[in-house]
Amino acid sequence: MYKTVITFKDGIPEDVLTALRETAEGAFDNRLGKAVNISDSPFQCVFEGDEPLHSCLHMGNYMLDDTDGYSDYIRTWEWFDSEYPHENHSVLEAYEEIAVCRARMNKLRMSRTR
């Protein structure tokens, strides 16, 4: 079983929360399948599935990361893998690390072109 759990920050207006949930639900309904948000909480989205949805869940994570400003509203964003728990991690932290690496690479490229 695979699971992505996104928890939004406190104090977000209800209309913004609704839009955030709809954006997440759209991202997890992609060309690789559809994972349904099973959370009843307005402050959380939970998408899970077995092997056929593994790629769909990853694609949903990538699509949300590619949505400008989305992560600004997230308190936690976790990936869980029940078969390989050592692969559980914070998606938010992983994407932040990737963004830092990309910025460093771009800075290096720019310094080499001068």
C-alpha cells in the first residue's frame, strides 16, 4: 500500500482550502490512474492505493510540486510505503532539497557562460 498525506497550514480561509483540495484531487486524477482523496478533514488530503496506483500517486506528487505557490500552504506532505517503510519520507523536504540543487546548478551554469 502506498499513501500520500498532505496537511495544510492552519488559518487558511475555507475557500482557499477548497481550491487546494480540488487542485490536489485533480493532480491525483491523471493519465496513470485516479487515486481518491479519502480524508474527511478540510485541512488534509490522503491519497492511497496498491501497486496499480503507485505511478499515479508519484505523478500526482510531481504535478502538485509543479503548481506555483502550492507548497506555501502545506504544513506537511508525506509519502508512505507499507512494503518498504525505509522509503517513507517528507515529500515537501525532498522537493525543497531539489529546488536548492537546481538553483545551485543554474548559478553554476550562469557563471560558466560569462
